[in-house]
Amino acid sequence: MPVVEDLSNAENLTAAEIRSRLAQSRPAEVAELALRLVRAASPNPPGSTKEAAEVAAAILSEHVPDAEVVLHEAAPGIVNLAARIHGSGAGRRVIFNGHLDTYPVGPSEDWTVNPFGALDGDRLYGRGASDMKGGIAAAILAFSALAKVRSHWRGELVLTLGGDEETMGPLGTRWLMDNVVWATGDAVLIGDAGSPQVLRFGEKGFLWVEVEASGRPAHGAHVHRGDNAIDRLRAALDRLAGLCDLRPEPPPAVSEAIAASKPISEPLAGAGEAEVLGSLTVNIGQIAGGTSPNLVPARATAALDIRIPVGLSIDVVEEALARALDGPGLTHRILRRFAPNHTDPTHPLVQACAEAARVVTGGEVAVNMRVGGSDARWFRMAGLPTVVYGPTPNGMGGPDEFVLISELDQVARVHALTAFDLLQDAP
């Protein structure tokens, strides 16, 4: 069935009438698309998105038959999608972006519903329902709606779907940006997990670090003959905790946005979110060492996740890290490295999306940073204004993950209205 109503006479409508129609609720349509996508398994690892990409391409061919749709296999099994349509003349290029890969399903016996899609009232269950096949469905719905009113906007509308986000890899969105000319543009909207009540304009950077301590083995009764690698590692980790004392100097607009968002954002994301967004944090995620209680260990390792707020240089953090780990028997290597990134919260994209969200939700919408990472960083690193606006991640990564269809409907309408407003006028 058609995703949106027939707008074949759209050229006779005013811009206000078009906006009104784009803002209309279509929950049944977005539910249908999301269910089809969830049923196409794409867990990462192992990382194959071929089936999900083909399903997304099939949906686009059904609902936007004249769209240019291409599939790109960046590595065996990692298939990305790019699609575009043109407006009535030259103008901006607006990009809808998402990722096709999901977390693994995990033990099927832990699920009380079908992990590959089940509808129950307003809930769509299944792996990737909230992260982020529901958001992709919303983007496709918005893409289709705007295709039917293209006489009222100029430029290009692009949809890019990457296959390598969950492991923070470069073979998805980043690969498309590097290899498809029209995968970059003037503004980017991403329907990744979040909340319809919170628009995210930036995110913290991060360092994933592996630390190794070496010692001298000995019997546990003869500690004077050995050097305990775990003790050496423990002392180093205590010093690393001191990195939390580094103080950022963010732009005032960012600090003000975090503070203003607190009454809306923290009840959704947890008390303390505002403090975490403005601070460096150190999480020791893994630690190992030794072979027996009565042996002095010769080796110990730890892996850490250091999150870096806007206003603190990643180079400064790395220098402090090196100083803290400068000692005998200590080595470290950086596994992943990304600087904090943000789009100015006063940018027209942020303001247009926030206003569209207020219209659709009928309430106040927070404009805030995002604690976790996303593919938005690739666009912002390239200088592209980018926002993340998506549904609530209920049970994300765990059993019985679900998304509310009503929220997907809101996300689709917000993306459509935001893109329409940005594409009406020539840059």
C-alpha cells in the first residue's frame, strides 16, 4: 500500500498546506516498514547487512520508484545503501542517515517475544527495533513523503544507510562519505536512538585504551623476590582516575544548552546526565591478571573507556594519559580515538528540527548533547551540521528490545518537516 496519500496535485498547494500534510500521523505505515526491516537480521558481529540493505532497497523501489538507489559492499557482507531524489531546481542537499547493523540477538531463550519482529499494540519488538531499524523506517517514510511534494522544494534529498556502526567502524557511513560524492551535503538528520523529547546536537569524544603492566613472577610466600604486576597496574589505574580532574572549556552555547535541557533530559536519561556531559569520565571495563592466588603475577592488563566532553582537547587528554602511565613495567596502546564533536546549537538545522519537534509532539523539546557515540561524528568531523533525533531505546541491546510506533511516527514527521523547511529556499 502507498506510504503516503496521493499528492499528485501538490503543485497547487501552498507551502503551509504541504507542511500540514507532512505533519499528519501515519503510524500504520511506519509500523509496516519497521517490521519488515527488523525481520531482516543484521547482527554485528558478525556484521552482515546484505539482507537488511536489500529489504531497504526493495521498500524504496516500491514507494519511491524513481529514486536513485545503489548498494555498496564495503567489505564481505557489509553492504551500505545510498539513495537520492531531486527537487524542482538547484538547492541544498539534505541527508537522512541511519545504520543497518544491530547488536547480536543473544540467547533466544531470554526473549519472551520473537526477536525478529512482533507487534503488540503500540510496541514493535525485535532486535534493532529501537536501534535503529525503527529510525530507518521513519526516515524512509519521510523520504517518501517529500518525494511526492518535490515541486515545492529545491536541491537533493539523500538517504544513506551504513552497515558498520555498532562496532564504531569505518566501513559504513564513513565509507559512503569517502566513496559516494552525494553522501555528504549541507545538513544531516539521523534517527538513531534517543527520545522525541530530546534533540541531540553533539556528543562526547572517546579513547579506548589498553594498559599492560609487567612484573617479576615469584611464589606468593616470597613476595620479596617478585614484582607484582597487578599492584603496578592498580596504582596506574588510580592515577588514571585523576584524568577526571581535567576541566573543559566548552563554548557558552553548549554549556547553556546542557543546563537548560536538564529538567527534560535527566528524567529520561537519568539523574547526573548533565554533569557527565560536561565532564571527563573514566570507565575501567576489563581487567585481568595472574594465574593463581599463591603466585606473584608477571602480567596484568586493563581496558578503559575514557569519554571526553566538548571543550577538552583529545591531545591534552592523551598527554595526561601518557604522564599517568609513565613508569617502569607499564605500556599502553590506544584502540579507538575520536574527538568530541558538536554542531552549534544556534545553527538553523538545530533550530528547524527543534521547532518541528515542538509542533509534532505538542510540547517542549530539549536541545542537548548526547552521552554515547554515533555515526553523527563522521559528518561533524567533516564539517557537516548534524543532529540526532530518534525514538526511545527501550531494552536496547537486551532481550525484548522494543520501540513505540507512536514515537516512530513522530520521528518521521519531524524529519520530513525539518528537511522540507531546509530545502524550500536556495542556499
